[in-house]
Amino acid sequence: MSQEEIEKNDRFWLYVGALVLALLTTLAIVKKSESDKFEPIKQQLEEEAALMNIRVLN
């Protein structure tokens, strides 16, 4: 193998690594955004569950 082929191969794995890192970062940002978006709904459900959690004494 020539030096040029080795450099191309090295760059290929660098590009693959950068692409994977970019995809994982995008996925994490989207997941965080969705979590923040549904936080008020989650709080409302927890409040309703707390209100429904009463004991009836005979």
C-alpha cells in the first residue's frame, strides 16, 4: 500500500467517527427537547394522580 492509500483510509475512519458523533449529538439534543416539551404534561399527570390517591375510611 502506498502512503496515499493509508492517508485516505485514515481520513475515511475520521469522517465515519465525525458522522457518528454528529448523529449522537443530534439525537441527544432532540431527546432533551422532547423531554422539556412534555414536562408540564408530566407534572399535571402527577398532580392528578396525587389527587386521586385518597383513602376512603368506613
